[in-house]
Amino acid sequence: MLAWIDARAIETLYLSAVTVAERRFGIVTLPSGKRRDILHRRLEAQVLALFAHRVRPFDLDAATACAGLMVAIRDTSPFEAAGLRTIDPWDAVREPKAGRS
């Protein structure tokens, strides 16, 4: 995934507030310990700092616009089956796939 991100201009990449909420929820549901602490620090200090001013709200306008977005995920098959455009950032060599229309 890092190779995929590195191949793009950082100012062209965004996160949604929903993604941030999902990451935070996933972290706080982990058992207390070193792994949870590391992931929390990385999200708050590195990821969110990297995307400062590029975390977008998810409102009605976003819901309308999301039809044109691409899902970046390792297991693309369920999203392709739903007709969504996907890219596997861990396989940075491949081009984005169009879901069925």
C-alpha cells in the first residue's frame, strides 16, 4: 500500500471522516496493550497529521458524490461484485478495476 501512496501526489489523497471513525473504533476495541497504544499513536500522530485538512465530512453531498469514488482495499471482489470501482493498493502495479455498471 505504501508504494501505491508514494506513487501519488499526497495532496491528491483524502480520507473520509467515516474512515477515521472506523479506524478509531477498531483501535479502541483492541485489548489494552502495546499494539493498541502503537496503533493509536500512529493514527493520531502520523496518519491524521499526514492528511491534515484532507479529512472530508460524510454528509448528503458526499453521499451523492461517492458513486464516483474508488474503493482502495485488499479484497476487491465484494466491492467489484457490487459494481464499484476498486484498487488494491498492495498491488500497486495493477490499474484500477471498474465494477459492473
